[in-house]
Amino acid sequence: MTYPLLEAVKVAKDLGSGAAKVAALKGVSLTLNGGELTLLMGPSGSGKTTLLSILGCMLTPTAGTVRVCGHSTTGADPEDLALLRREHIGFVFQSFHLFPTLSAADNVRLALDVRGERSGSAKAKSREALARVGLPHKIKAFPGELSGGEQQRVAIARAIVGNPSIVLADEPTAALDGENGQAVMKILAGIAREQGRAVLIVTHDPRLLPFADRVVHIEDGRIVREECRGAKLQ
Amino acid sequence: MPLVFTLAFRNLFHDRLRFIATVIGIVFSIVLVTVQMGLYLGFGRTVTTMIDHASADLWIMPQGTKCFEDPSLLDMRERYRALAVNGVAEAIPVVIGFADWRMPSGATTPVFVIGSDLRAGGLQPWNVVEGQIEALSTPRAVAVDRSYFDRLGISGIGATAEIRQQLVRVAVVTNGIRSFTTTPFVFMDIDRARAHTGVPSGKATFLLVRLSPNTDKAAVRRQLLSNISDVEVLTPAEFRERSRTFWLFSTGAGAALFAGALLGVIVGTVIVAQTLYSSTKEHLTEFATLRAIGSSRRYIYAVIVCQALLNAIIGFSIAAIIGETIVQLTAATALPIVITQGLMIGLFLLTVVMCIGSAMAAIVQVTRIDPAIVFSR
């Protein structure tokens, strides 16, 4: 069973102002379902990152509505949006964005710390999340001591440690070699299918297609095609 | 350990050079403020040394007297009017004035003469290290401080010199009675003081009033003011405050000290603000990541304020050690730097306020942060 966790309806976004104003998104509607891994693909400048920012509650749309786990982002101020991100969304970034001065365990724990979870259980949850991504032995390692693949797995652990319903990943395999990219994708697919989360991955990489339940193609600020690939959707 | 503290601590120590520059800035600033405020306190104490060591319940002085060193004169008839007031046990005259001290070599130096009735003991030298106070009753006897031996061209007890062409002989030596004006104090019997300063025999600078036991000081003061015209009657605390106010504020000395302290605060604030701002700018992507993963602004402010507090604690601790060393080094000088417990607490609070105030620029920068930049970096 799939169920909608994130819904964007007729979302438009204008960037810049005056003569420099650009319509980055032109009425995009998209639903992310729990238990489903969705790929968002499109050429550079097609609006992928803008859409990801809006779905991730980092930007508010110029028009249209976004609902995250039933909560509308319309009229929300930056602190309300931060709360939605904190409670419902985990992020995985292309350049990992780990804190170089913190250990792997502390990097993961940070996602709980910002939610106010500071008890001993936060440490246990961080270790558990690192174990889930196959890094139980790297708890004390600093990002500089980890390979790119390991760093991305720490970033995934950070994204899931707070048990979010939605995971948004921006080019998570772009900085990795093929083998590490496949390993990271297996973890993200597992997060979607085994834990019932909605996972959206922005990518250019066609090698990720086998992991997708659904592929959404975006061009020039519009969704031009959607493919259902996963067994769950058929 | 809370992660906010860990992050702040690691951010701070990540760039050691910048951290050292920040701490030097804070230390420089706080030491400067410490020295200025310590001088202010030291000066405030030094200018009231004579009042502190006088044995008086009330001071009678000519109207408009600004400080202890003000040489205005009272008529000695006022002494008898004072003694006539019920509750006044003694009214001891004191004479002060500047004079020239001529050394055996013929060179001269100005001195500040203090004369009082030695039998009554109104204002006598203290910290006597050589000779006896009683020796000041002998002809030509004076007391000087040993820190002024070179200045006065003498070597100790028995040395002679001239004041107003009259021979004086050192009979008592003290230790640590130093003048903030750097003019040496010379204690002597009141009659000789009059002769050496040109004060007529029927005049005095102050009358030190001692009250009988269980006397109402306020009532005596009112009675003195009604009995004696053109004088002021002050308690030692009031006279101290008046002298301090005159020297610190009427002369501009206090303003100069405060201006120096203010300069220190400004320099410190600018240095800490600049380094915190550049540190925040360098870690902007990290702060954007924190924001992206859902941290509140308050959480990020806590990291920055924590960095500022760490700067404050480390910088203040070093400044306090340097300040204490300066206090030790200046203890025996004419103008010692005084650091009280209250001043230390005030300086610590000032350091904290300065560092947190400096964090404002960094906080404003973080307030404008766009979490979406994490997708483009």
C-alpha cells in the first residue's frame, strides 16, 4: 500500500524580480507516497533544485500549495517551515554537508539535538542509525577520515535518525564511484520500501533507474512525464 | 556534553590563529580597562589618604573647600566656638601648605607640609619605620617617607635641610605615605608648620572634631553650623567624596581614565565582532545545513553565543592574571592600581557583555541565511 505523505499542487515559483524575473516552476503537481522511491530527473535549469527546495520547505511557492504530512506550508514563516523539516523531512545532499569538526556519531546526533533530544537515548539512536547504514565501526571517525561513500552513508544516517516520513536526496551519488553509488542507493531503496518512507531523489544518473518505483521528468519548470517502474505501483 | 557547546568549542579552536587573535584582542581590551579602572580606584583612594588616617568624627573647614589640599584658612576663634558646642570633646587644628625644601646641596624641591597638634594626635604620620612620633615634639623635627629620600636629598634619621630658611631635621621615617601629586609629605608640629608655610598663628586649615561618647553626630553638626559662620562641617565620608569628586572630575583626571576604559571596550568589541563575524562567515554552509535539517534560529544563536562566551571566559581569565601582576608591580608606587572584588566581577560581566554584543553582527548574518544554499554548495 502507498499513501500520500507530500503533496504539491499547481506549484509555481518565480525567482528574481523585475526584468531578471524567471519562472522556475510553472504549475507543478507531484505526490510522494510512503513506501515509494521516486526519481526526479531533468536537465540542468529545468527546476529540479527549486522544486526540491519547495518540497523540502526551504522555499515557499509563489502559487500553489504544498502539504507535508497533512500540514500546509501556505503562510508559514521560516520557523514554521524549520519545524516541518525537523519533524517530517530528512535530507541527503550531494556534497554530504557533514560537520568536519564532529565525529560521525555526533554528526548523526545533531539531527536529534536540533529537535531537543539530548538524553542518552539520542546517542543510542545515532549509533543504531550508523549501524543501519553499515557503519557501526565508524562511530568515532571524523568526516576527514571517511571515504566519500562512507560520508554519504553518515549523511543518510543523519537524515533517518529522527524517523522522518519523507527523505529528500539531492544527487546523492554524484560525488561517488559506481560501487559506492549502488550501495547508497540500496540503502535509500531500503528506507523507502522496508520502512515505509517517501524517498525522492534528484538525479541525472540513469544508473539509478533500477532502484525507482516511479520516475518524474521535469523540463523547463514543468513535469513532462511520469513513469511507474516499481512492482508496488503496478 | 551538549552538542551546541561541542560545536561552538570546535568552531572556535578549528582556526587556532584566529582564536589566538581574538583572545589577544579581548586580553588587550580587558587589561586596558582594568588598568584604567584600577587607576581610577587607586587614585580615588590615594587622594583621600590623609582623610582616611585622620582621627576625626567631623571636619570643620572654610566654606567652599574643594579637597584636603585646598589651603583656605579658618580663624582659630572658631575652635573655641566649636568646643562650646555640647558633645564636642576636642577640636584639633590642622595646618597644611606647600613649601620649598632646600637640600644641603642648595637644590630645592617642593614639599607638602602637614602640621597638627601632636599632643592631641589629630593627623599624625603612620607606618613609622624609624624613630618615634613623640620625637616630632623636639625642635626642628619632621617626619618624611623613605620613598622620598632621593627626592629630598637625605639618607635617613638625623638628616637636615631647610624650609623657608629654617632648619629642619628628620626625626621620624615612614613607609608608604606617598602623594599622588608626587610632592613629598612632611609631617611636623602645627606651630612649625605655620612657620614653614606662612600661615598666621591665629589660623588653621581644618579643625578635626572628636565627639564625646554617645553623642548625636547630626545634632552636633547642626549646632556647629549655627554657631560658626562661613564654614562647612563634613563627616569623613562626605569629605572623602568631595575630595575624590574634585580630583577625579573637576581636574579631568577621571574623565581621561574613563575615556581610556571606553577605548578599551570599543577596541575589544570591534576585534571580537570582526573575528566572530568572519568565523561565522566561514562556517556559513554549516549553519545553513543546521537550518536545512530543521534547527531553529535559536539553536544557531546558541552556538554563536556559546562561542562568544568561551572567548569571554578564556580572554578574561588571561586578562585577570595580567591585571593581578600589574597590581603587584604598582603596589609600592605613588599611584597604585587597585582591583577590588567588585571591579573583577564588573570586568567579567563587561567582558561577557562585550563578547555577546560582538556576536550580534554574526547573528544578524545568520538570521538572513537561506537554507537552500546547501543544494548549490
